[in-house]
Amino acid sequence: MTELAQPVVHIDDDRFKVTEWRFAPGAETGWHRHGHDYVIVPLTDGTLMLDMPGGQQAQALLRQGVPYSRRVGVEHNVTNGSDSTSLSFLEVEVVDDAQAHRRREVMERLMTAFNARDLEALMACMSADCAFHGSAGHLSEGAVHKGRDAVRAGYAAIFDAFPQAAWTEGAHVVSGDTGLSTWRFVGATRDGATVDVRGCDVFAFDGDLVALKDSYRKVRG
């Protein structure tokens, strides 16, 4: 039976996970997929053998103190290629960045759903206790919709007011629990009036889902 490499976790918080991996000669990690961006800091010199998807194989040369990085999604089984020398390295996972990536994907799906006029897909991006603040309304926050039913109705009202609508040139950034999307809105109202303005959404997140979509757009004239 193949010996497994031994992990020793030194740090595990909401931003980073630091694990020291210790490989006896011939030891392996077992097949795994990395859920976060990560940095490897070798503690010893040596060679790691990598079993890759599709039966491919590769090597990673370790040089003590010389780091290298990899992106989320890497899949492999890592084996100490030496039959006589132990190897070790530190794996530093950037946990916060992985969540930011998932949140950006939700923002992208939200824009796609708006352009598809797909209410189900829109609501799949929203949290259980969500809110939507429209860009126009009599309150300082604009038109306020709280709760899933109200948010769904608010989104449906946009589609009703603009039979033709497209949100284009989207750009999305995430910082902590806050997201920002900028876009260009081109549409036509039921009476044929055209609209072509730029705007943005400020998001608050609950986990990976949108808890608040707060919309702003330019007023021309």
C-alpha cells in the first residue's frame, strides 16, 4: 500500500491556509483538485512526480526557498520521486481570492440573466433575504424592494417597462463582501422612447449570493 504524504496545517483562517506537506520516499498526496489559488514554497530540494488528468505525467523541481504559484482548478496526484530522500514544502492557499472569483461569476450570471430576461436565473443569484434598490424612486435609496417576492416583482417591472433592453460592456470587481459592476444600458420603452446610458450596481454578498443589488445610472438631458 502506497504511503501518504503527511499534511501539517499551520494557519487556517478566512484569508489563508498554510499547510506543510511532508513526503517520505515514494509517498503521495492522492488525487485531488485545488479549490484555491496557491503558492508552493519548497523546504527541501528534490523532484515531485505529477500524475495529471488524461494519464499525462509531469515533474516539479523543488529548489529550497524558491517559490512558484498555481491557479485554482489544478488536478493531480503528487508523489515524491525519490526512493531514498524525504521532501517537504509549504502550500499557501489564498482562500479569500477563491470566494471573490465565485462572486464575480455570480455577477456575470446576473448580467447574462438580465439580457436573457430570465427571472428564474436572476433569482438563483439572490440570497434568501435579498433586496433590490432601483435607480429611480421617491426614496433616497431609489425604489426599494425587500424579500425575494418583492425583488422578483421589481425585476419583472424592468422587463415590462423596457420591452427592448440590453446590458452591455459589463465589468465586475469584488472587494471583501462588496462587488461593483459597471455597464451600458441600451433599451426602448413601451412608447418607443430610447435610452442609452451608463450605470453601475453596488452589491453586498451573503456567502456567494447577492444580498443587495443597489443600482445607479446616468440621467441624460
